[in-house]
Amino acid sequence: MQHAEKEITESTLLCDEKGNLNPKAIGYAKKPIIESNLKGHYMRKKKWNYWCVFGDEILFSATISHLDYAAVCYVYFLNYETQRFVEKTVTIPFGNKVKMPSNVLESLHLHSKEMSIQLLYIQNETHMTITVPDFDGDLLHADLHISHPLEDESLNVVIPWNRTQFQFVAKHHILPTSGFVKMGDARYAFQAEDNFAVLDYSRGILPREMTWNWGFASGRIGLRRIGLNFGGKWTDGTGMTENAIILDGKLTKIHEDLLFTYDTNDFMLPWKVKTKFSNEVDLTFTPFFHRTTKTDIKLASSEIHQMIGYYNGKIQLENGPTLHIREMLGSIEERKAKW
């Protein structure tokens, strides 16, 4: 079995004065109390805020990322029933006007001719306002209010490779979301009781090339709010994982590495997600949609296979009950990046 990871309970800086990893930051916290005070490491810093919102009819996602030599921002939309999918990406060389905050819960915005994304954090709520004038020929406008319940816990973890290569990730789940997304004449409403957002906040110095798996879901099973967060490959061997279950706002950390089993010749076949040593996590993910993106901007390249589908199986909570997961809407992906 893997060892238990250290829990951080006091505000901690990610980096030391030289911009290298602060050893005290290695661990995980249930609140966003790690400040990503990155500096130095010219052209190597990687920062992003990825949002995914699960609606009744659509999945909606927006990202602002900064790779140190360019800002890459994208918005995408999937209608579950019709499988209409639209994605728009804007690349801003050097990204000088895009300022990435050093704390998880801070405001962030991007304004360009092609896309406007505003993420205004105030009083435990993120107000997401997005406008894309030409979104596959339609005007897209989103106005969403995403709550961060004060009592809820979240996953905030530092993955260490060495003092000069490390990543802080915050995965915040089951965030109640209300508002609307309007695309052309179609308007999609979101209600806080049943619709939830997921935030993936990431800051660090990543290796030049890497491959990762990430699986996640946030929704209701019966009366319970459940968030799932699973990572693989990129954290293996570091002594830390990004694996956790959030049940009604309470986080249970999974200390084992996870094995993702899938067919790279046909990503639409079912995926298996299982803990390496035990039966703590034993899930099957069955996709119904395949999002694939390839980017190549000379210095960097990326290939993403993100699947949207349903989780089924069971999770044995540490010293707790067995969670039976049935037809839980979520996502799973493989990403290869060179940057």
C-alpha cells in the first residue's frame, strides 16, 4: 500500500525565495490555503484555470491558460442529446495582458475581439460572464453564478518531482451553479440545486513532456452531492495523488495511485479506473462523446482526447460506507503535452 500523504492545515507558500519548491508545501489541503507564488523559471511556468459546468441539457467549459510564452484560452459547448459540439480557441502571443492570480479564489479575465471571459470572484461566488461574437456563426453569451459553499472542502495538492519541477493543483467540485448560456436563439438554464461546476486551477513548473489522465464528475446521486476526482500517470511515483471523493462537501483523500485502462485505438470503448493495490475504487466509464483537440504552436504541442460519458461501479470510502455509482455523468481524458 502507499503511504498516507501529509495534510497541510496552515497557509503555505508554494515556492521559496528563489522560486523553487518549498518543501513545506508538499502535501494536500482541504481548503485553498496554498499560495502559488511562482517566479523565475523563464518560459517554464504553466498556469491555467479550467472550468466545466454540467447542465441538464449541455456541458459548458471555459479556460484561461498561460504557458509563459503565450496565453491560450478556449470555450466549448456540448449538447448531450444532439451532440452538437462547438469549440473556439484564442491564442495571444506572450499573453502580456493576461494576469494569472496566485490564489485559487481570485478574479481573472481575458478580453479580445474574438472572446471575452470574465471570472469575477466576490463574496464566495464566481460570476462567470462570457461573450463570443462568432461561435460557429452564433452569438454565445453565458452568465453563470457559481457558489463556493463556505463549509465545503476541496482538493488542493502539490505534486513534487523535484525542487525545480512541481505542480500545485486545486480541484474544486460540486459548486452549485445558476444562470444561463445563450447560443443563437437557444437558451439553456442552470439551477443551483442540480447543476454543478468544477474548477481545475493549476500552477507550477511542469516537465517539458508529459502524459496524464484525469477523470472527474460532479452531480447528485439521490439526495447526495458527489464529486469525483481521479488522476493518473503524471503523479505516479511522486508520493502524492490527485485522487479524492467529495461527499456532501466533505473530502476523503485516496492515497493510492490509480490505473486507467483504455484502448488508444478506440477511445470510445469503455475505460476502467481502479486503485493499484486495493478495491477502493473500481469504476467503468462509458463514453458517448469524444472531444479531440490538437495544437501545435512551434514551442508547444498538445493532444487531448476528452471523453464525456457515465461512471458506473463502486468506491469503498476509508473507514466508511461503499458508494455505489450509477450512470454518473462525467468526463475522462488522456492528454499528451510538450511545452
